[in-house]
Amino acid sequence: MKSLLYVATCLTVLALAFWAYRENYATQEVLKETRALRQQIGAAKVRLGVLRAEWAYLNRPERLRDLAELNFDRLGLLPLRPDQFGRVDEVSYPVPPELDLSNGIEVSGLNAAAAGGHP
């Protein structure tokens, strides 16, 4: 009986060692993937910073003004003037539709008069 207990204990220890070994390698693999993803994120942030700097450089007002003047014949772009802007009170907003509340509404299979407590 003792020998059976020793064998079962030994097999359990071996199974747990094998499981721990596999989990260790799986964890190491996930850590490698995480490091690689962090490096990719860092590189993407650097690229994004460069692209934002290029966008700011290309959208300088002086440069855009010069391009508009060079391509005036083709595009017909004119500089903005203050009188081209409107005021908020000049905007016409759509009027919301009025609700028709003259008809009763049936609630839970009861008519509106019964739901309101009227006989």
C-alpha cells in the first residue's frame, strides 16, 4: 500500500513538474511577444510624431498662401476676409415637428380612460 502511495506521489510530482515547465515556456513566449509589441508601438509613436511635424510644416499659412497664388488660374482660391464669416444668430435651425397629443394611447391592453382611473 505504501509503495502504491509512493508511486502515485512520484507521478503527481512529475506531472506537476512537466506542467510547470510548459507554463514557464509559455510565459516566456508571451513576454517576448509583449516586448515586440511594445517596440512596434514605440516605433509607431515616433512615426506619428514625424508625420505630425510634416503636416504642420506643410500647412504653414505662408506656404498655403503661396500655393493658392501659384494655382489661382486653376483653383480660383481667394484669401479669407472677415466679412465672409457669419454670426450664430444668422443660422436658421429646423423647427422640430409638433407632437399630436389629441388621440389617446392604449397602455397594456387597457384604453387610455381606464388607465387614467376614469370609469
